[in-house]
Amino acid sequence: MKKALSYLLIFIGIQLVGGAIVTNLWSLIQGSSDKTAAMLITTTGVVGLITIVIFLWTRYAELSPKWLRTRPWTILSWSVIAALGAIIPSAWLQEQMPELPNFAEQEFDTILGTPWGYFVIGLMAPLSEEIVLRGAILKELLKSEKLSVWTAIAISALFFALVHMNPAQMPHAFLIGLLLGWMYYRTGSILPGVAYHWANNSVAYVMYALYPDPDMKLIDIFKGSEQHVYMALGFSLLILLPALYQLHLWMRRAE
């Protein structure tokens, strides 16, 4: 547990200190402290790269080709399908909850509004966060004899929610964290989680391009038809639930 907490603090420290350093350097070079898309993307990308390098170099997390050698294409495919099936149910659940402060809304809008934003949101974030939250933190939590498997997964999901540092994202991140933790526990690899995380963030990027209004609800997307919202919800569950069942059947650790 102590190691897991230390990894969490190191990760947060990298985000805060590294982000501040890159932002200040950018301001000195460009002569402006305005949060432009280029500055936000550069800062996020550099901090993500530093995170990956530090956690792999120190072996807090380890990447091994062992699981990939099992040719787990079916598992990776179902991971992506599960992510696609979860988009509308996740959005619907979030709409049923009390509205929470969205401290990062402006920054996300700026990043998502550019092609390079996909690099940090769709590619860098899934890899760096899975390396830290599952590959390092959950790995250590699962070693604890004092914690049950699901308690360890729940703690890692809570950490996953907290590191987003944005209340509006935390409920969604916690639920996804439970699923990603289960996938890591069953396979011993971060790759299914990376695939799921990549698909989830890629859809978020595409949806922003199609519907840039952050206040848009599902009922707005479906032209005011509540019936269509529930039909889309039901159809999504017909994708999500079988995908989760297939993952349950297929997921296993490399021997």
C-alpha cells in the first residue's frame, strides 16, 4: 500500500511540477503566458512522456512482450468494442448525477479543438495513465495480503478518479477505473486497458469535433426525442454486456 501511495504522489508531482516547468519555459520562449492550444498540447505531451520514461526507467512499472506473444487479438478487439458500447450508458449515467464543477473545461475545449490534441488525449494519456495506475499502482495493491482483489481494484479506481483533478470527470473515471482494474487483474497486462482507454478517448475526441458544445445532452443529439435516447441506450447495452461477457471468457494471464 505504501508503494502504491508513493507512486500516486510521484505521478501527481510529475503532473504539477513538470507542468509548471514546461509552462514557464514556454512563456519565456514565446513571451506570453496565454493558455494557447500549442502550449497546452506541448505541456501535456511532454509531461506524459516524462511520466512514461520515469515509471519504466525506475521499473515502477514494467512492459513485457510475454502477454502479447499469446496473440490476444480477440481480447483487444472485445476491449475496444466494450469501450464503444459504454459511451452512451456512461454519458446517460453522468447526466443523471448532480452537476459537478468542471475546472478543466476550457483547457479540454482548447486541446480537443485541434488535430494535435488527439496525440495527447487519444494516444499519450491512455498509455501513460495505464502504465501508472494499473502497471504500477494496481500491481502493488494486488500484492497486499490485507486487501481483497476488488478492494485493491476499487482503490486504484479511486486514485484514477483523483488524478484527473476535475470533479466533473471523477464519477466516470472511477467507473472506468473499476473495469480497467478488472481487465488488468485478469490478464496481468496493461494492454487491454490501453485499448479500452484509447477507444474511449478517441470517441470523446470525435464527439467533440461533431458536437463542440460542452453543455449538449444526449437528448439534444437525438433531436429532442427521449424515446431515441432510450433506444440508443438499449442498443449500446446490447454491445457492452456481450463484450464484457466475451472478455470474461477470453481474458487470462500468459503462462
